[in-house]
Amino acid sequence: MKIAMFPGSFDPITRGHVEIVLRGRTIFDEIIVACGFNSAKKYFFTLEERIEMLNMVFAHESKVRVASYQELTVEFARKQGAQFLLRGLRSPQDLSYEQPIELINKHMAPDIETVHLLSSPETAAISSTIVREVIKYRGNIDGLLPDEIVDYVRELKY
Ligand code: ADP
């Protein structure tokens, strides 16, 4: 059984993330969407809210499981039985950011392989950072966020 972990902050989950997970599930038997919590980081949404949004989006995806963690990604991946990490790449800048993380992960866990999928032109410009700005100024989030969470985000933040 090929299990991949898709780690991230998902603050909040965007259409870009969803695309990577849905494409990933055609390659892997199971995808664990792993929502990280780092006490040194300031989040826009609480961990509970980020998890709730992930659950709303993937409720009907039998191959997708949502989890949260507060430890090294590779340690959590091992404990969950994931042999792969799945990451999305939007641009060469994403690759520059990913490369050192991936090299360190490989050093710590040579048995875990990282797999990247290039995002489509439709989602390559979407980032959680930009989405948070749009939400802060009460802009239109349709088309940026998955439909399943648009009302939830409006009720919470608008
Ligand atoms: P992190 O805090 O680890 O950067 P994110 O939640 O921002 O977490 O991103 C998690 C993963 O999703 C990363 O691999 C990132 O490159 C990818 N990703 C983010 N936005 C997009 C997008 N629009 N298209 C494809 N992949 C994306």
C-alpha cells in the first residue's frame, strides 16, 4: 500500500492544495493531509479551524485522511506508515524553498521519498498568504478557496 503524506499549514486550505491532493490520489493508495502546528508560528486560523476546513473539503474522499501533528514531518510520516511526502510546486521559487527542506528530510529519513507535482496554471497564483490578505480586506474569495469552506470562512471572518 502506497501512502503519501501531504504536509502543510493549510492556513487556510486553498484550491491549489486541493488540486495536488486530488491528483495525488490517482498515484497513491492513501493520502494523509497533515496539518502542522508550530508553537513559534502565528496562524490566521486556529488549528481546530484549519482541521475543520480540511475535514469539510475531504469528507467524501475515501482515500484521503486528515491529521494534525506537532513534530518533525518525517517522524510523523514514519509513525503514520507513509513512504512518501507529497508537495506542490507553483514556481521555481517554490523549488528553491523546497530543496533545502527536502535535503534535510532525506538526511533524516533516507527511506522516505518526496514527490512533487507541478500546479496547473489555474492554481499557480493561489497562495494561503494571498488568500489571507483577501479575507482580511473582505475581498471575494470565490475561486480561491474550495466551495465547501467559503461560507464557513465568511461566517468566521467577515
Ligand atoms: P507550508 O507552511 O509548508 O508552506 P502550505 O500550506 O503553504 O504549507 O503548503 C503546503 C504545500 O502545498 C506545499 O508543498 C506548497 O508548495 C503547496 N501549495 C501551496 N499552494 C499551492 C498551489 N496554489 N498549487 C500547488 N501547490 C500549492
